[in-house]
Amino acid sequence: MISFLKHILKMKYMVFILLVVVLFGFAGIMYDVLIISKQKSMVIEFNYPGAEKGLNPDGSIFEISELKSPEVIEKAKKNLKDKDIDTEFLRSRVFITTRLTGQPLDDIVAAVQNEENIVYMPTTFYAYYTQKSKFSKNEAALFMESLEKAYTEYFAEKYSEKNDVLIYKADDYDFEHMDYMEIHQVFKDKIDVMLSYLKTHQNENNTFYSEDGVNLGMAAKKLESFRNINLEKFYSYIVQNGISKSNSEYVKELDYQISENETKYEKMHNASDISKAALGEYAPGIAAVAFIPSINTKQTYYMSRTTTGIDELTKRSYDDGIEAARTLDVLEDYRSLKEKFSNFETTGEDKKQITDEMISSLSNDLEILSAEVLKTDNEYLEHKTSNYFKVYLRDRSGGNVIIKFIILGFLFAFAIMIFIEFFEKLVLKKLQVFEEAFSSIELVKKKRGE
């Protein structure tokens, strides 16, 4: 052992090993700078409902290839120094794959072993990018960061919900050719649609709060307050004062609506009565058909009820009756309005001016309220969309590569040193023996004249 240490501790070997280690270490640094640092990757994990079925959030077919679509690449390359770089070239440098791990892999293996068919839809993907020019400025990390942001924006814009229904712009509405009751209905319908949409999100997540400390329920309350107070004041004012741009024309419109709803009410009311009368025509003996002796899992007899025409008639009678009641309420409203507006022949210009000012105020206030509600809902959608998938940018450590090169260099130098010190003479001796043997064979051939 001591002899072995004396051999390897010779100065010439120490210098040789150090030189080789330094050369390999330098090679490792160059490999890191030119190769490893120009390669970047990221992991994308989709976790929204339907991802495991290969669907987008809107129910369309999911395509991971959209990560490197021209539209996404165009957005991603905007942050690069070389903005003139060809989009198709960049696309060719992006590679996407997936990996099977854990339970999905076990399920697939088990299905194959049992000769069963199985469909696996991956939800985790890996994207890799390699910069082609190794001696230019390193923009691999910057490009992958840009690609992640571009795809997030693209996915959100294309597949997340659109809340345009919450947008109200005063300039988008021309009330000049509408009567005041029509304008009221436009406001009411718009607010009702906004409320319906907002409450859907409230039911999805009643714990979300915006940066301003507003939740979706508070935003909905603002809309309800506007409808029930501001809009109701406007409605009461025009009804109590019989305000219309043309009272006679509006009364004619009310006559038409009354006639239409009277016809509808009679139709639905009669349909409900007919269904009720048909129910009474069923003979008492129908019970023998509707109820069948059956036995349950506990071996106990019971009477199982079957679906019969009675069920359909009952439902039809109920639905028609409900619709008739709704129509009657609408009809009474129209009759009440006709009674009020019939007492006013014309509307004074002063009252029209006041009403126009109220409309302008309502429209401006609703536009401001719409912006507030939209801001809250946008933050909710951003929060909701951010949970659709998670992206992890991966950074391969060059230090590990350099250490590996240094270790490899040491082992290589050590192997050469061992060879020189312990095996070189033996190998040379054997080679000399082979050389002498071949020389003897050649000499014999010459003597034989071959």
C-alpha cells in the first residue's frame, strides 16, 4: 500500500492529473456556457375540470401544440433582442413532450397486461427550447419566460369566460327614438342580465375578494341597489306623471299588448282546465295498473308505482297553470299602465327635459357601476384562469455538469497514470514478444522462398 502511494504521489503524476483535471474542468465550463445555458425547459400542469378528458375549459378539444402556435410564438419573441428572427425557425426550436409517471403509468401497464383498452389523456407536459446560435447573446431563459406569459395570455383570451355582458357604455345606446318606458325596459333588461351572470360566479366562489376588498356578492348588491332604487325612481316618475314622447301612440301599444296577453291567458288557462278534466276521466281501476306488487332486497313486498298518463297530465296542467298566472300578472300591469297614461293627453316639454336628464344620469351612473363590477369580475376571472394550469420554469444547474467533467478528468488521468506505472512495461513486453514472433514467421517464409 505504501509502495502504491509512493508511485501515485510522484510529482510528475500530480502535475499530469492536475493538468488533465483543469482541461476537463475547462471543457465542462465551455459545455455549460455553450450548450447547457442555451437550453431551457418548463413544466405545464393542467388541473381544471375536463383536462383529464382532453378538453379545454370551454369544452373544445385540447391541443398542446397551441403552445408553439405562430400566434403564441409571435407574442413570445417580442421581448427578444432580435425581433426579426423568423417565427417558423423559433417554432422548430421548441419541442413538447409528456411523461408517464405514478398511477397513470400503473393503470396503463395493468390494462396492457389484462389485454384491455385504455385511453390516457396526459395533463402534464414538458416544453424544451434550445438556442441555435451558441456564441450569440444568451436569450434562452428570456424566451422561455416570454413563452410562458404569451401562452398564459393566449389560453385565457381564447378559452376563459368572456364577461362582455357586464360592459355598459352610454355612447353605445341611442335613446332618441325610444319612448321612456322602452328606455326603462332597456336598463332593466341590461341589469338583470348582468346580475344573472355575476351571481353565477358568486355561486362558484363566494370567498373571493378583489384587491379593493370587494367580493362578487357586494358587486351584485350594488347592481340590485341601482335597479331597485335608482331605476325604480325613474319608473315611478314616468308612470305617475304619464310621461311619454307620444301618449296616444303609447296607449295604442298598451292596447295591443293587452289584447295579446288576454289571448295568451285564455289559451293557457283553458289548457290547464282541459288537463284537469282529463285527470277526472281516469277510472278508479287505474290503480291496478299504476301499482305493481314488487319485492325488495329484504324480501319484503311493496307496491311499485309505474309512470302513467296521469303523471304527464298532472305536469302539463301544472305548467300551463303557472304560465297562465304569469301572463295574468303581466296583463294586469299593462291594464294599470293604460289606466294611468289614458289620463294624460300630452307630456309637457319641462317634464320631458327632466326625464331626459334622469336618463342621462342613469346611463352615466350605470356606466361607472359597470366599470366597477367589471373590474371585480375581471380579477375573479384572472384568479379562476390562473388555476387552470401551473407553469414551472426549470433551470438545469451548470455547476453539476462542471463537477462531473472534473471527476471524469480525474478518473481519466488516474487511469492513464495507473497504466503507465503498472501496466505499460507489461504491455510493451507482450508487444515485443508478438513483434519477435511475427519477425520469426517472416524469416521462415523468406528461407522457404515464399
